Amino acid sequence: MRRSVFGKMLWDQRRSLLGWAIGITAVGTFYAAFYPMVNTPEMRQALESYPQGMLEALGMTDATSVAGYLGSTTFGLLGPTLIIVFAAAIGGSAIAGDEEQGRLDLVLAHPISRWNVLAQRFAAIGAAMLGVCLILAATLIAISGPFGLGEVSPVNFVATSVQLAVFGLLFGGLAIAAGAASGRRSVAFALVAIVGVIGFFGNNLGPSIEGLEWLQRLSPFYYYSGGEPLRNGFQAIDTGVLLIVALVLVGLGGLRFDRRDVAV
């Protein structure tokens, strides 16, 4: 498997991927374990005292049910934020990182097209995202009994984690496309950060601002969590939208990558 571009990328990133898997899972389960402390009358009363606009901006309009709490913490703000950073790191280094370090020309010296390299490394990003998110799902399922998370079924934990993986794949696609088009990791990181911030606030604040409701439909966060997979399970249409956008981004980056001179 390591002879392929796909397998070699996963092998080379194995320690980093393990670290990300442990980190994302640890943060997600840490907050999930606090649910019994949040599910109290006192906490409900405290949340009611906060301004509604602030709760909407943070995605915490329902933080006392299991789905609402996990949807605003593990899968609402923390999980997506970590996945976006992960996507920027792995996607930005996939092409641009090798180019900046002078390794990409050695890869392209083999009888393999630039499109093939780009496609296999994008597929490796997808495999990494899915693996990390499924580890998170398995851990949450394992602790759901002791920490009172049984309101959410194992199927819905998996569905939400798959949705999170595809959400991450979109940002990974943006990062690898920007890096392939420009040859610079800084460009990839900047674009991912800008889209992530605008997308988050567009999804959470857009509906509450007159005339800007349409921003929500442009946000990756809407297609990630708008269908509430923690409550409703797999959202095939939303997942399809995220995947199609990711493929389009990679395709656009590939058009530029296939034509420009690679730094050596």
C-alpha cells in the first residue's frame, strides 16, 4: 500500500494522524462527560438568563438535552473547530508542503500525472478524516451509558461523525486545492480560516439578521448540522452537498496545478 501516493501519504502522516485522533477524541469525550453536571434545573435556569442572541451565536439554544448539549459542544463548536484546523494542516501540507520543502518534484518525476497525485492525496485526506471521526463516535458510544448519553442512538453518533468527516473533507479539499494552485501553505491556511469563520457566523447569525438569511445556505456549517443528525440520523442530501463542493474545489485547484511551474 505504501507504494501508492495514497498509502504513502497515510503512512508518512501516521504519527500526526494518531495525535489528531487522540486529541479530538479526548476533547470531545471530555465535554461529553460533563453532561450530567449540565442536565440540572440550576443550569437550565442559568442558560435562560443569557441573551438569546448570544446563545444563537454560540449555537447553544438547547444545551440541556443530550442532542442539544453535544450538538453545541462536542459536535457544535469544538469538534468542527478542531476538524477545520486538522483539515488545514493535512490539506495544506499535501501538495504545498512538499513543494515548499523541495520534495514534490521527486514525486512528479515518477510516471504519474499531477491529477493522479492530487486525487490520491485528496482521497487520503478523506480516509484520515473518516478514521478520526469514527474513533470519536466509537468512544462516545462506549461512554454513553455511564454518562447518561443514551438518548442519542449509536447509529446517530455514527451518522453525526460521518457528517463531521465530510465537513472536514470540504475544508481539506479547500486547503489542498489552494495549496496546489498557489504552492504555498500560508494561502491554504488563510483561506480555510476565512471560510471557517465566515461560515460559522453566517450559519448562526445569518437567520437573525434581516436581509442576510441567505448566508446560512452558503455556510458549510448549515449542511453539516442543519439536519440535526444527532436527532435525525444520516442526512444524505446535506452530505452530498458537502462532498460535491469538496470535489469542485479540488477540481478547480487541479486545473491550476496541472498548468503552473512547480518550485524546485
